[in-house]
Amino acid sequence: MIRAGVIALGAALALSGCGLQPMYAGGSSGVVAQGLAGIDVPPIEGRAGWLMRNALNDRLQAGGQGGTARYRLDVRLDDKLEGLGLLSDDTIGRERRTLRARYQLVDLASGAIVMDATAGADAGIDVVSSEYATIAAENKALENLSQEVASRIVTQIALQLRKGAGAQQ
């Protein structure tokens, strides 16, 4: 019993010495949550842009509403749908949908670009005999990809904000 307590205490001390800290320390009043809540996402062109903007706003405002925007997130999307897997009758049996985003986080006070990066994801779609089912699958793939890419963007921004907060301390 005592041995287990000593091991647990040793592990806790070793872990605290490694420098790891929670990303969202401080909850909704923490540096990262406040930074994310202070990001404005202007409209993005097209249906994919509408889905992406909604997904980004859902994730950015999850920690609470920020008052005035401190940053602007400019996003340009590249949505491709290409046919793969030709069948013996020269019809397409599989499609690949790719969604790539180039984004810039701009500090509104100075106009400086804080972050310039890309994120992307892709999905495979089976082409079936029902045209309606294939279109529905293509649309669902776009919805899922916009959610995945938005998550990647917000994670990268959160890491950047956390790094910036660490440099200020």
C-alpha cells in the first residue's frame, strides 16, 4: 500500500517536472479560450465555405462569447471531387472528395499576420447505381470534411495562442 503511494507520488512529481500544461487551463477565462472567442470569421465563398464558417464559429465560440474581435480568420477553400476506380464498363466506381483550406490569422490591431497555414482532409465515396444516393454521399462527405478541417484549424490556432501566451509569461 505504501509502495503504491510512493510510486504514484513519484509519477506525479515526474509528470509535473516535464513542463506539460493543459491547453485550456483556466476554462473559459483562460488565455486560449479567450483568444479563440476573440476570432471573427468573415463569410467564405460557396457551400463548402458556408459549412466551414459554421463549423469554425461553433468551435471558436465553444468557450464563451468574446466581446470585440481581436483577430480575423481569413480562409480560402479548395474543394475537389475526382473520379477514381474505373469499372469494366468505363464508369466510375469510386470518388475522392478533397477539402483543403489555406488560412491566415490576422491581428486586427496591427494588421500583422499571426499565422499562415493550411489544413486539409479527404474522403472516399462509393458511386452506386442511384444518382440520388451518390449525390447524398458527396454532400455528406463535404459536411464531414468541413467539420474535420475546422477542427484541425482550431487546434493549430489554439497551439499558436498557447505558444504566444507562454512567451508573454
